[in-house]
Amino acid sequence: MDTQTVALIGVLCTLLGTLIGFLTFTRNRDKDVRNDASRNAVIETKLDNINQSVNSIAVKLEASERRWAETGKEVVRLDESLKSAHKRIDALEKKEEN
């Protein structure tokens, strides 16, 4: 083989190697972009689920707080009623003693 043929084969191999390297690079880059996109989608989905759970807990907490406030008011009314009943019982007992 003469030197021109060997040089031509060397140049062709270099160009072929460069082409294969470039194609591999672009393929891996696209694959990385797809992987990043899917990872981001999973993270966003999980964050949305967490957000919905937190909102649900907040609603339940508000309802619970309202129930406790109403229960507190009821306890105050019952306490007042109980005091009134005790006063009436005491008055009846004093009448019976006399």
C-alpha cells in the first residue's frame, strides 16, 4: 500500500470515529434530558400530593378547632346551668330545714 492510501484510510477512520462520537454524545444528551424531565415530573407529582395532604389536614384542623370552640361554649352553658341548679337545690334544702 502506498502512503496516500494509508493516509486516506487514517482520515476516513478519524472522520468515522468523530461521527460516531458525536452521535453517541447527542444520543446520551437526549437521554439525560428525558431522564431529568421524568425525574422532575415525579418530584412535582409527589409535591402536589404532599400539598393536597397538607391542605386536607388544615381543613380537618379548622373543623376540629370549631368543634372544640363550640364544645367550650357548651361547657360554659352547662356550668352556668349547674350553678343555677345547685342554687335552687340549696334553696329547697333550706326550705325543708325550716
